[in-house]
Amino acid sequence: MMIDFVKPKRKVDRVFIHCSASSNPDYGKVSIIRAWHKERGWDDIGYHYFLPFSGEIQKGRSVAKTPAAQFGHNTNTIAICLHGLRKTDFTYNQYDNLRLFCRKINDAYNGEITFHGHCEVSTKICPVFDYKEVLLLDSNGKLGPIVKSKYLDMFDVGSEVVELQKNLNVYLRPYKMQIAIDGIYGQQTAQSVIFFQKENGLTPDGIVGPLTQMKLPSYKIGVNEE
């Protein structure tokens, strides 16, 4: 579920992205993260927003208050955490809703805000996913164009499937494997997608979502053709 973003009165110029370092879906609740943080002696959860695997955006600490999420770098920031420990834990719903919600924040500040990973101000590998690609950030941390991802799955047909099959063949060529370019997402295409996902640390579900699309090589006439 998408929620509205209400700009706080305090100054904000940066948004930091985090991950929860847990793969257990039972721990994917803002109430549990809040309890963990209170056990550390904090007065509330450190993050302002939390996204479980469903992608629902749950409210944490009041956005009117400074977060307790990036030690030494909390002033003038908003902290958002996605549930997950491994790169393969994160879901398409989490990524899509993160993009959309960050767009709301960006619009509220007329684009005068930057987005960062916790790892930029810490030695921690957090978040473990490629937040720069997910949010299409430029070198300054500015948000790129946000669009809802196009998913391709079994029984889809058309030019987008043709493009997918061409890109898959670029990847499969070193393996001496090729698939038919027929614009039909059938069993052969699905098996090739699953093979690609396994080889690249992605969830092997045969669904071509944003991460699979970003990691696939691009087919270019005259460059990838033999």
C-alpha cells in the first residue's frame, strides 16, 4: 500500500536507504524492528519507513524527528529500510514501491534532495542490493526517471519478448546456447531466463522484472551480431 509523504518542518536534504539484515519474513514488520531498536536503548525505531517483502510502506519513527540510522550522519536526513539480508531476498514490489515513494519525496523537495545508501557513510554493506540502479541515481545521488517496471512472463507475446530473446542470446552465446527469436514467451525462453537468473544471483522464477532487465546485456545490431 502506498502512503502519502508529508514534508516535515525540519530541514531535509538527503535520503538514506537501508536493509534490515534479516531474511525471515516473520520479522518483516515495523513493530518488530521497533522492538529491536528499543532493546538497544533507543526511544523508537531508527527508520522513518519500512518496506517488508510485500512492498507495503510502513511508518516507523515520525518523519518530523531526526532518524537514528546512519551514525554521525543523521541530521537533515530521512531513513528508509527494506526487509532483506541477501540480494535475492528483495522483491519486485519492494523495488517498485521504493521508486514510487522516493519520487514522492523528491517531488516534495522540488528535486533538491539526494538519495544514498548507508554504505556511503559506513563500512557496512548496507543495503546489499544495488540501490543506485534501482533508483536510477546519477553520480550526485539525484533521482532518475521513475516508471513502474514492465514484467515479462510465460505466454507474453510481442516486440518486448523479441527484444528479451535477442538479449538472452547475447548472454547465452558463450555457453553455445541460443533460443528462437519468435516473440513468444514459451518454455524455451522461460528456461533460458531461469538459467540467466541462477547464474547472476537472482531469484530463479522465470519472471523478467527490473533486476533481470538491468543485468541482461543489450542487443545492438552490428555489435552483437556475428
